[in-house]
Amino acid sequence: MSTTTRVSASERNKAANSTSFVSILVNALLAILQIIFGLITQSYSLIADATHTVSDLLSDFVVLVANRFAKEKADACHPYGHFRFETIAVLIIAVLLIIVGMQIITTSVGRLQNADEMEVSAGLAFVIALIAIMAKELLYRYMAKVAKRVDSTIIMANALHARSDAISSLVVAIGLAAHFFGLSYADLVASLIVGAMIAFMGVKMAWNSLMDLADRSVGKVTLDTITNAIRDTPGLVDFHDLKTRKTGDFVLVEVHLDLPAKMTIAEGHDIADEVERRIKAAVPLVTYVLTHFDPIPEKTE
């Protein structure tokens, strides 16, 4: 996501809350619709998709709770702030997806043995699947647009979750269409694919969250932007040991500055302040910059 637009923490929190409430409303209505018609039509793929939708509801509540903690100001116990609550929330969502996906896979495999005995009202279930596809795709586009505007990892994670829902509903629709035309096992195969998709996305999200919790550095593009911002600072001889780490959506930076040995502490402090200003201007998600001075003697002939 972009790191060029400055967005306040309050605006990001407001965006997270508003998208979560919209998502809760959409997913609640869809879950009710899918469960009712999944039972009426006896379509296990539609019920599996409903389970996925219910997991979205739980994800939305996790986002709201995490956002509540993440916006708390830094304190003695958390001097760098509470931003990693967002990363923890994404990890919880990921684990939830893995559990739901594996449960759907297990149940689908068990039911495949009796696929010929299943009577599914595929036509009606197909219509419900189409409604779900449209609703979830619109929800994804709305949340992705907001996530890009405010540079929020957690909103984008929820948006991608909605996109995965749209794709899983598409798989369900294809399976129901195939069942309608005589493939008795197609509905269960569709539910099996949906389960695998859910579990795979959960594993991917969990890995990224764990890497962030393990102090993963920012990407190359952002690192190059920070490097260029430091290099262009007047009065700076050079710099080294540049380190970055993510904390939620935000970034912490450490760097050693090479300054002329004859420079006063006050002059060095002014340059360090300018380095910090330039870094934060170039990458607005940087919330903390720690600098260390290294004196460089003048070259003698």
C-alpha cells in the first residue's frame, strides 16, 4: 500500500470502525440468508459458504476490539504504543480461517461417500450464491478503497477476506450449476474447494502476521524512500546501520549518523531533527526515529 499520504491515527481508527460496521451489517444479512436457504435447499456448499460468512462476522468484531486497543496512547508498559494489537487481530482472523477451512474440508470429505443420496435444490441455491457473490465483491471494493486511502493493513486484510468470500461463493455457484446438470457430487466438491481456499488464505495471513510480530523490516520500496530522505540531509557526512521494523501499520526507524567530529552537540542535534523530519515527511507511517551520532575526523593531507 502507499506510504505517501499522511493520515492521522484518529482518521485511520474512524475508517476501521466504519468499514467494520458496514461489513457486520452485510455479513449478518448474508449469513442469515445463506443458512436459511442452505437448509431449505440441502446444499452443503451453501452452508459451508455461510460458515465462512459467520467467520467474517467474528473477524469484524475482532477488528473493532483491536482498533479500540490500538488507538490507546503510549504508556509506561507500552512505550511504543499499542499498534501491534492490529497485527494480533489479523493473526486471530487467520487462525479462525484455518480452523473453519479445515472443518469444512473434513466434513466435505466425509459426505462425499454418500453424494448420490443427496437431493439438492440447486436452482434456488444458485440464485442465493449469485446474490452472495455480488454483495461480497461490492463489500471488498468498498473496504479496499478505504484501506488504500488510510493505509491500513487491518482494513485491507478484512477486504481481502471479503474478496475470498466472493471467490468462494463463485465456486459454490459453479458447483451448484454442475449439480443442477446432473453431477451429484459437484455440490460437495465445491464445498471442499471453498474449505481449502479459506484454510490457505488463513495460513498466508498468519505467516505475514507472525513475520510482523517478529520485527520484520519494511519492504524495499519503503526502505529506499527512507534511505534517500536521510542521504539528502544537509550537513550529514554519511550514515549506517539503518534498521526498520513494523508495529501494526506503523514503522520504527533506527540509524547511525556520521557527523564531522568538530561539530557541536547542538549542531548535531539540529541535523538529527532534520533527518527525523525528512523521514516522517517521506514515509508518514514512521512514528519513531532513533538516531545515534558517530564523529568522523577531518581528512588530513
